Amino acid sequence: MKEKEMDEQRQELMAARMSIIRYAHGFMDSMSLKCVVELGIPDILRKNAKPITLQELAAALPLPAVDMGRLQSLMRFAVHHMGLFTFNGQDGTYGLTRFSECLLRDSETFMVPMILGTLTDWGMGAWHSLSSSIQGGPPAFERHHGMNNWDYLASHPDMNQLFNESQERNTKEIFREILSKCGSWLFEGIGSIVDVGGGNGAAAKEIVKEFPSIKCTVFDLPQVMSSNSEKTSEVEWVEGDIFNSVPRADAILLKYILHDWNDEKCMKILEQCKEAIPAGGGKVIIVEMVMDINKEMDMYPALLSDMFMMVSFGGKERTREEWEKLIHDAGYSKCKITPFSPLASLIEAYP
Ligand SMILES: C[S@@+](CC[C@H](N)C(=O)[O-])C[C@H]1O[C@@H](n2cnc3c(N)ncnc32)[C@H](O)[C@@H]1O
């Protein structure tokens, strides 16, 4: 083999090893991100009008003492590897970037509750059972925690709160966009709607704001209803279990519900929903990712979510064909899929 070819092979091997090292240590990115949020570093940097030194940062941390060497390593990693903060080598000061602005405690995005919730034993422990879960049977979460996710949330109020808050913030953002771009045709002719598994009611509150004449009901598990301190009166709140029955309405909204379940459970949910809407003129509005549509947009969110749903809930993300088959098998006559964003498509199912 010529020297040049050998050189190329060596470089390829080095690049492959470096990729593996990055994947194997990806947890360091996650945990450093969590540490930065837990210590409130973005909030400390924002409080000051201009970038601050490591000493000033240390003095503001909510810790009884600070090891300056460790703090410097954390900040170096966050600046140079993650791009979380700016660093000015001349005066040794750190500042916010667009990236860390999303990590402010009062930011409207779902980033902070998502980070603080996911990077715990709730979100991460189950991954140790990924290999054994591939054989089928209970999902990784159940193997690790000895109960399914909804029972876990019911018995861990702090985690329940973080989970619901993260869903709420995410939904508020997505739903405002859905209503402004598609609201006029999506909700045309609908007098009442039930948001099944509607969590803290983020979607329902946005719908009634835009369409005050629509009677909106949020339906969810008792643990979600009882932990929600903002059950405002413009929306009706009903607790229950989708697998028993669903309140009747012109339309049912299922946002990020079906990806939590396997096909068999989804069929049951869709059958319950079909019974709750009029046979003529009713519809189920499903807001979910569509994997192959994502391919044209950005595949990463769907791939990530597919793995997360499998491990945490025993669910999955679906392709266009899988959605159409599921909806057809559940007894619906027609479905229409409208791509919306990498995070959500609109799927209308008609009885
Ligand atoms: C992924 S969250 C989605 C929440 C909300 N639709 C959103 O997108 O923001 C799934 C929701 O389904 C609810 N859920 C799970 N099992 C349920 C059941 N058997 N009956 C009613 N709701 C259920 C959960 O409590 C949770 O609020």
C-alpha cells in the first residue's frame, strides 16, 4: 500500500475513534448542561449589565464554597466545547450567548424544565435497561423502575410537576404557531373540543383565546388535574382515564398522546375517541411528528423522540404509512396529514 493511502486510512481511523469518543462521552454534555442550569449560571450572567469574571461568578453561585479550579473547568467546557457562554481572554470575563439565553429560569421555552426533568433518574435510569428491553415485553422504564411512567409520575410529585410544566411550555409555543397558521381551517365548524391527555391545559387555553365560542374541555389523569394550580374557568376540567371513556364533543384533540403508546393501545384510544365524536362532521385532530415527513425537514427531532418514547413509555414515532394504517385499522374512513414543522404535523382523522 502506498504511503498516501496508508495516511488516509490512518486519518479515517482517527476520525472514527474521535466520533466514538464523542458519543461515549455525550453524557458529559448533558450533565454539564444540567449543572449550568442548576447553578443558575445564565441567570447570574444576565443579572449583571456586562460580562463578569470567574471570581464574580463564584461569589454569586448558590453554594457555601467554590473550588475555583473546578468552576474554571466547567466554564471552559461550556465555552469552548458547548458554545454556551462567551469568554473574553483579554479581561477574563464570561457573558451570555443566544444559546444560554434559552436556559434562563424565566425563559418561556420548555428548555429548563425539560433539562431538570430529563436528566434525572426518571429520564436516564431506564437507559441502563435498553439492551434487555430490545427482546420485547416491558419497556426499559418499567424494567428499571418496576412501574410504568404514569404510575411513577403519580407517586413522584416533583417530577410530575416538572413533566407537566415542560409539556405545557412546549405546547404553548407550538400551539400559538398552529393557531396562527392553520387555526382558521383546522377548527372550522367546531363548537366543542376535548383535549384528551391535555395536561395543564396549554393548548385548550390558546384555543379559547383565539376562538372564544368553542367550548373547550381538558381531560387528563387525576394526578395531573390535582397538581394543576391554574385551572382557569374559561376551560372545563375533567379527570379520567382514556381507556375507560372520553367526554363527548364535536372534536377530540390528541397532542403528543399516541407516540406514548404501542399500536394496540393506540387502537383502543382511537376507538374511544371515535365513540365520543359525531359520526357525521366529527373529527380527531392528532398533533404528532411524522417520521418520513421529518426527513424532508430535519430527521433528528423524530429520531431522538422515537428512542425516548420507546425507552420511557414503550411508544414510538410513526411514518405517514404507519399513521394511515393505524387510523384506518381503528375504524376511521379518512385521514388527512398536513406537515407543519419538524416537531409536529397535523393529522385529521374522520369517522
Ligand atoms: C406527553 S403528555 C402530552 C400532554 C399534552 N397533550 C401536551 O401535548 O402538552 C401525555 C399526557 O397524557 C396523559 N395521560 C397518560 N395516560 C392517560 C390516561 N390513561 N388517561 C388520560 N390521560 C392520560 C398524561 O397525564 C399526560 O398529560
